[in-house]
Amino acid sequence: MKRIAVITMARNDEDFLNKWVNYYGREFGEENLFIYLDGEDQQVPKGAGKSNVTKVPKIGGQVVQAEKGRLGFLSERAAELMKSGYDVVIGCDADEFLVLDPKTGMKLSEYVSSLEFDTCKSALGIDVGQHLTEEQTIDWSRPFLQQRSYAYVCSRYTKPVIVNKPCRWGAGFHRVKGHNFSIDENLYLFHFGSFDMKMIEDRFKDKDRIGAGWGKHIARRAKTIYMVSDAKADIKSGDRYLQLARKVQTLLRPIYALNKPSMGHWKLLIKIPERFRQLL
């Protein structure tokens, strides 16, 4: 088995960090998790367990500048971890969860350890939303996917989050600079930053986020909720359409960024397959 580390950086995100540690700790061991808190004013999450938590001086600047600084910092930490003996590093935000399709019958750690790739590997992005007329405000103590059934298959979250060589992630982990990447046939990156309207509304009250220019970004996240809640929404079966979405994103790349995937003009909304409901 390869040595695998998982890293993230977060600010004012304790609920997600507790979930993040619980999930990735179960998959890879808490001692292999590395959390960097953006600001020395931050509190260590109550559920941190044996994970490695480090407070760092707050990365200043507006959204674009801060994101470059954050991902530059995390890229350097990933390189250090590989130099110290880790074979693979998984990097993602606190609201993102790398998931292996249960149909493989393997553990995530076993599957990632078995992968052979050059520099980076991506998972298919799944942006989970809240159906406002069918689903209640999220209960953080219960599995997320037992409370949410719909998602937007979004190329924005198809990210090269798995790396096995020192490299530099672009802002938001959306690409690895100087490298193309392949989308694994069994891995998904579930993003939960759009999965609850109350949570989004609360983030508009976060002075740190709004002051750093995140207002438009936060508002944009509500679009997934509105899309899946639309009475006329054409929601497809995830079982039937996920593999097709992977093929589309493999073939389509925007001219301005050939190492990023695209869905073109296709707004694919799906019902999440039942087999995923017990995983998160």
C-alpha cells in the first residue's frame, strides 16, 4: 500500500472540517490528514482527532490573489509531504469529498494506492444541491447523502485533486499547471458548498468572506439549488448519465484552458444513485 496524505486549508469552516476529518480519517487514518487553518485567530476543530492541524498567518487579499496564495502554499506543503515519504497527496477544500464508486467493492485507500498515473488524476465533479420543496435544512449529525438526492454534474468540480509528484495546483485545485489530466472512471468529487440554502445565507453574514470579495461567488452557489428545485427541471438518472458526462468532459476542453474539462452548454442535473447514500 502506498502512503497517502490528504490536505486542506480552511477558515471559519468547523462544521465541514469535522465532517472532513471523520470521512478522510476513516478512509486514510487521521494521522495522515493535514489541516492548515487560515489565520492564527482560528480554533482547532473539535473533531480534529489525531489529524495534524497547523495555524498559519491569514492569507490576505481579494479572492483571486488570496486563492493564488492559498494554493501556492498547499502545493508547497504537498511537495514537502512527498519528500518526507508520502507517495500520493490528495488536496481538496473542506467541503469536497473524494468518493469511490461502491460498485468497485474496494476501499478508497486501496483504490488510490492501486492507481498508476503521471503527476495528477481527477475525479468527476458532482455539485450537490438542495431541492427546496422536498428536502429540509441539513442536519450535520446525519450522513449528507441521506438528506440530499440531486446534483449538478459540474466540470468546475472535476479537479485533479490526486497528485504523485511535486507540482503546482491552480486556484481552487481546478488544474495542475503545466499538466493535462485524466478523469478516473470510478472516482467522484462531491462538492457540498451548494447543498443548503440556510448555510449559503449564513455565509453572507461572514464578514471575513464578504470582505475578501466572496459575495458573488457565494451567491453563484445558490444557482445549483434553484436548478434542482425548478419544477420543470429535467433531472436524469445518475446511473445512466454519469459515464456519459465523464466522456464529454474528457473530450471537451475550453480553448483558453486546455487542461480543464468542460460540459459545453449541457446543464446535466441528476438524481444521485442510491448506492452512494451510505458513504457520506
